[in-house]
Amino acid sequence: MGWRDEDGHLGEVVVSAERIAERVAELGKTITQDYQGLSPLLIGVLKGAFVFMTDLAREINLPVSVDFMAVSSYGDATKTSGVVRIIKDLDIDLVDRDVILVEDIIESGLTLRYLLHNLRSRNPRTLKVCTLLLKEGEQRELVTPDYVGFSIPREFVVGYGLDVAEKYRNLSYIARYRETL
């Protein structure tokens, strides 16, 4: 797979690069159909969603705009602190825009709930959520994404934008992360 796992933390592949590409193409086609005649604004949640959003934007056959928000609830840990902070806010005004919030992974739903509340207060015409991964059985908040790439088990994963302390984002696939050996 081209990645040298020098520290031995990478576990089994959860979603292959080929399956990711197939699913991202399917999501792009669905979003293209759902937004015919519109120019959606994709908002990527940094840093994890940047790879997924880039590939997704290329699969949407419509004029799209992009912007990014950076939020933190993890720091360098593998467990959320539960406190969400906006580190980088949007540059584009959302009033009367068709917005798709693009997430890398939804776990507890706390960050997503916070972001949806924040974005709705900016008066977009529509607001939907597209996530690459939905972690099964983790949601503490009832938040249902409109578009889901994959449901995955309750394990910590890395790759395709997801990291641990800024490592593993550049993997082309998603793998389990083994915290201790």
C-alpha cells in the first residue's frame, strides 16, 4: 500500500482506497442530482475533511464554492474532550446559500451539533451534512447526516485525512489505529 508503518500503530484496513474512490463518486453523483440547477457551497471541517472534500468536489458535476472551518475537540488525543472550539471561521457569507457541511467522521455528534447550530444562525437557504464515516453506536446527540460514505465499527481509525497527532492523514485508505502495541 506504499505506507511504511515504522511505529507499528497501523492495524487492518477498514476501507480500501478503491472502495473510497467508488463511494465518493457515488456521493458526488447523488449530490449532483439533488442540487441540479444550484451552486452548492461545500464547507469542509479542517483538517480531517480536506482529502474527502477535495475528491468529493471533483465528483460533483455542478459549479461549487468551497470554504473551510477548523474546529477542535481532540487536540493530540484519541478521545474527544467534549469541548468544541472554532479555530478558523468561514470567509464566505452563508445567507441564502445551499450549504453542504463536509465532515470526515461523525462520532459522538457533539461537534456536528455545535456546527449545525452555528451555521443555521447564519441563515443559509439549505444546510445538509455529508460525512465520509459514521461511527456506529457512538452518537450521544441525535444528528442524522444526509449523505454517508461508510458506517464503521467503534474503533479509532486513521487515513484519508484522519490523523493521530497529525500523522497518517496521507494514507490513501482507512485503517484501524492501535494505540498500544
